[in-house]
Amino acid sequence: MKVAVIGGTGLIGSQVVTILKEAGHDAVPHSLSTGVDLLTGQGLPEALEGADAVVNLTNSPTFDDLSLDFFRITMDNLLAAAERAGVGHAVVLSIVGADQVPGLDYYRAKVLQEDVLKAGPVPYSIVRATQFFEFMDAVLSWTDDGQTVRLPSTPLQPMAAADVARAVADVTVDSPLGGTRDVAGPDVFPLDELGRITLAARGDGRTVVTDDSAGMFAAVPGDAIIAKSDVLIAPTHYRDWLASA
């Protein structure tokens, strides 16, 4: 297969490209750095020429309400170009439970992206993943004062970016789902506990203080972003990943 991977130079996209190439597919990474701009449509016709499938892994530059326009415009542009190019499968990466967290602009924007894809003219698949291990450093930085980190006890079921990439690649080379596949890590942690595990493994002397009003994940109700039934459980455990990172 020839696969155009939009956002193919990022954390997930670069790994998707590698996995597809190792499996014998013609996977081509595209991004702003290669001249493809989903917001303007620049470079899309060339990127999609002859492609059997397109994977959209681009991300909004902000997490606020501007992300709604970003995902709407970029999906409209991608689907219009994919239809003209005769692409037979469009894949996007979204978030487990995104539709259960209307209080977060970014999650509402990802649901909008899914809805645009579902209503579009191209056969599609949606891969919904839980939070990535690799984002834990950013989460710790949000409420860090140098001595303490405040984190809510929100349940998370994180997974390794490598496992996310494998799930995306597997869906891409299969027939379009016309629906969603959920993938999640093997373990559930309260976020504050996950913070303590991370700092201890790294010999970081900062203290985690439980604060259910702190940071973005404070807006997540209950177990909204924990995978439910019919989920593919990834193999990598967080503590194993930390030990090898």
C-alpha cells in the first residue's frame, strides 16, 4: 500500500511510518516541514497522489477553543483532497472518552474532528487512544512550583507512544472500520499516584500534592477517560517503560 502520513515527522507519525515501511508498505511522511499545510491545503494534492490510505496525525498548536477551528478546517481540507485523489481509507487518532469531557475545549475539538470524518466522503477509521506515557513530563510541569507538583486523583490508563503507533499502523493497512477502535494501557493509575511513581523512578525530589482542582485533568469527571468494553490492551506497562527510558 501507499500511505500518506500527515504529521508523519512527529512522535506518533514517525513511528507509524517506520512500522509501515518495515512491513513493506510505501509510507511517506508529510508535515509543514515537507511543505504540506492542512490549514491552507498547500501540498495536499501532491501528498495524496496515488495514495491508498491517508493517516492524519496533525495536532492543534493550542488546547483552547481555537483548536475547534483547527480540527474542523484541517479535516475539511484533508477529506476534500482525499476524495479528489481517490484515497480509499482515512485514519485519524483521537482520545478515549473524548466525548465524555465536554468541559475541555481540546477534547470537544477532537470529537468535532471525528464527526467531520464520519460525515465525510471517504471510508474511515478512528483510533482512540488513552494518554501517552511520554506526556507525563508535561503534565508534571503544569503545576510545578519547584518544590511541589499539584495533581488531581483523576484515573488514567496511559500507554506507550510505540503501542499507539502500532495500533494506528495496524488499522491503516486493514479495511476501513467505519467506526472506532479503542486502545489503552494495561494499568489504571490515579494521576497523583502516577506522578509519584514517575518522580521516584527518576530520583526527583519534588513532592506530589493531591489537588483535585489542579491542572487540565481536574475537568475530567470520574473514570471518563478510562477504556470501557471492546478495547485493545497494549502490552507495555508504565513502570517497565520508565525503567527502560
